[in-house]
Amino acid sequence: MTILSETIAGIAHELNNPLGNILGYAEFVKLANKDPQIDPDITTIINSVIYTREIVKKLMFFSCEMPHQSKAQEINPIINFTFSILKQNIQKKK
């Protein structure tokens, strides 16, 4: 479990850095944009990055909360957490 926790935290950290760059540049482009036709596309990029950063944040919280020793766990919070991450993708496929 410790290895899984460290791996998840490492992946989340590695994803967070480029996402921050994408968000920063997209916001800069939005401010400098003079073409109203691409404004919705820039907004889509910004919203997608913010959504993805929330997933990364949940992964980081999950990795910190993972037990480092085997013990009985309530399964409902784990299932609810998983569904909260996958909710948007599940709804799109219906």
C-alpha cells in the first residue's frame, strides 16, 4: 500500500506542474485575445485544466489518506470517491 500511495502522489505531482503551465498560458492568451471566435475554445481549455487539476487534487488527498497498514475499511467512501472522479465520464457515455 505504501508503494501505491507513493506512486499515486508522484504521478499527481508530475501532472500538476504541466497543468499549471497550461492554465497560466491559456489565461494569458484569453487576456490578450482579440478574436472572439476563439474565445470559447480558450474557455474550454481553461475549464478542462481546472477540472483535471481537481482530479489530481483528489488523487493527492487519496494517496495521503491511504492506510499504510492493512486494516478493515468502509468500502462506501472508497466507492463514492471513485464515482466522484469518474462521474463526468460516466454521464457522457449514457
